[in-house]
Amino acid sequence: MSAFIIPRHKRFAVRHQVQLRNRLGRACGALLIELSLEACRVSTSQHDQLEPDMPVTIEISGFGDIHGRVFSANDRVLVIRFAAPINSAALHELVWKPADGPEPILQLPSFGVSLASAR
């Protein structure tokens, strides 16, 4: 039996609309653009409301909240380190779940060999 282990530093490009909520409860819209087990990168035009080391909650529709702190804020992009690493299953769900819509159907190119006959 093999296990799929994602390295802590492995980053994935994603595209999810999220809400960022600061400790005062103020929310602003953002776009989650990069994700790893321990941190993420978000793009927002309201970055001036969030400063480095400020606690923040990332609200992802259909997924739940992730708590963390702003690690850096510059040029409309925030790096947020999570309070606790997310698990591999959660990362997989966020990476492979489309931004809006149903679960994607993975379509592999057909090279004249079916998966059943490739065993």
C-alpha cells in the first residue's frame, strides 16, 4: 500500500473567491491564488486593511474557515500563514475543486490504450 504525501513547501496554483475577516470582524473580498499545507497567497484590492502579523480568517464557501496571520502584505498580494497546517485531504479538495461548479471530470488523452487493458 502506498501513501501520497504532499511536502509542506509544495505550492499549488488555485483560483477561489474568498472572504478575509480581520480580528475586528471586517471582511473584504479576495482571490485565493496559491495554496500549500501551511500558507496561502491571496490577491485583494483592499490590502491596506490588513498588516503583517495581523490575525485573519479566510472564509471559503463550501469549505469552512482557516485561521492564520498575515505574513507579508505588498502590491495587492498577501501571504497568510495558517495557525495550523491544513491536512492533505483538505488541500486536495481545494486544489481540485473548481471555483464555481461541480467536481471536475478528469479527462485523459486516449492513446489507443484503455486503462483496463494497461494493467
